[in-house]
Amino acid sequence: MTGVGQVACPAEAVHAGAAVWRRTCVRRPEHRAPHSVLASYVAFRERLYEPYVLYTTWRMGRLAAAERVVAAAFTELAVSWTTVLGSASPAVVAWSILHDHVDKALGLGAVADAADALGQALPRDVAFLREHMHMSRDRIADVLGVRTVDLPSLPTSSPPE
């Protein structure tokens, strides 16, 4: 018999009582880790998929191409998700991966210093997210993976998210 957070249990364990059932049927923490990693990736992807597609569509000019590029970026992210989770900011890594995929799709090639390229693109990206997607400073910081205080100054005329 199985349920959420459980492994297949022999019938005798189910009928033997609660103590035996817990020892033999409930997942141990080491069995939960892969599920937790997957769940964190899924939640991350759900939170950022829409702004990534909108941003990529803006850069590329075509929704279908943007969706393919975003899918490729998220695939790369999924493959290295465990490592990305260990980084100082998974959202910064993800934004960098997205930028790399968009630049390649646009034929811009690899930049020698990806961090420098992202730093130069940051004001443009922030302005787009604010002006065209009407995001608040907090949401922009969340999407880009930076602290709100590290965002370039924004015009105050735009409506918040």
C-alpha cells in the first residue's frame, strides 16, 4: 500500500501496527531529496516562465522562437539544477543562462565575460521589465535574481505591478 511520501509496503507491515508501518513504509529523508529538488525546480520554473517568455519575445520579436529558446534555457537549467541550487543566487544563474540562449539565437555569439555582459544589459533589462511588463521593483529583482537596492534607478512614472 502506498501514499504520499511512502514507499510500497508489504501487507504484513500495514497490518502489524503503526510502529512497524512507520519503520518500513514511510520514506526516509534520503528518498525525499530528489523529490524536493524536482519540486523546487518546478516552482522556480512556474514563477519565472511567463516573464522569461515575454522578455525573450521582446528581444527576438517572435513568440514561437522565444518559447523554444526559453524551453532550451530551462532544459539547461534543469540538467544542472542541483548545482544551481548551491549557488549564491539561482535566479542570477538562470537569467544568465536565458541571456546566453537568447544571444545565441540572435547570432550574437558568446561573450568573453558573461558577468560583464549581464551587467551592461541590466539597465536595459530592468527598463523593459518596468516599462513594458509593468513590474514592481521587487518583482524585477526577483526575476533577475538581484537585490532591490542593486537595481538601476527607475523612472517613477510607471505604474507598479
